Amino acid sequence: MAASQNGFSVRRYEPSDAQATIDIFLRAIREVATKNYSPEQIAAWAKVDDADVWAQYRASRPTWLALDDSKPIGFTDLKSDGCLDMMFVSPDYQGKGVASLLLATVENAARKQGFQRIFTEASLAARPFFDRRGFVVVTAQQVEKRGQILSNFLMEKTLA
């Protein structure tokens, strides 16, 4: 186990975790991001075209899974350029410290790899979380997903 907090733990992703991460990703977008994005935007974003390709992405970089006992409740990753590409938490566990635990795991891994900074593209829903944890907005962005334009923020954090 990499870390634990509030009874939750984090461990490295394993290939058998692919479906759990897909389920968390889809539920988080469909149930949490609806406050910030239109139904059409949600439909374009909350889609996994190929579970095998998804699994390859997860396995291609350090990825961590948050657990409540043995139940997967969130995940995150860190690309080789210092990008925190994905962080999603099950809607049932929003606001309970899971994302903070995942972020601490990413920051520790980034420091061990010698990164001076990490960055992410935060959704409208995720921006306040990253704001509170020392990230600053580099720029507001408009990104295209399957014909829909979604707003997000390129944010970065300098690591001490």
C-alpha cells in the first residue's frame, strides 16, 4: 500500500483494475460534472471507445487506485512529463479525502522522479479542488471531445 488516510488506502494499478477505473471515470463524469457541463458535453466526454486501449493507457504510466477496504473508489496517474492526466473519484466518495490522498501519492511520486512541478487540465468541477491545493491557473482552455467544446484549465503546482 502506498498510503492511507480516513480508512482509505492507495495501491499501484494492476491490469485487472481496468474495468473498475472505467466505471469510476464514467460515473464521476455522469454524476458529478453535470453541474458544469451540458448533457451533450457529458455524453461526448463520458465515453470509453475501447476498453483494451484504456487498459494500455493505464498500464503505460504510473497509475494508482484508491480503495475503501478492497472496493475501488478512485484513481489517478502521472505521465512522464509531470502531467497528472486523470484523477477521478466515485461520486459516493466525493468530499471524503480520497482525491487529497490520491494527489499526495502523485506529488510524492513526482518528487521521487525529480519533477520541479506537476500540471493538470482541470475540469470546471475539479478546479476548486486544485486551487485549494496550491495549483495556479496557467490558462483557460477550450478542448474538443467528439465534436463538443468543453472548458477546462491548464493548472500547475511547483513542488518544494
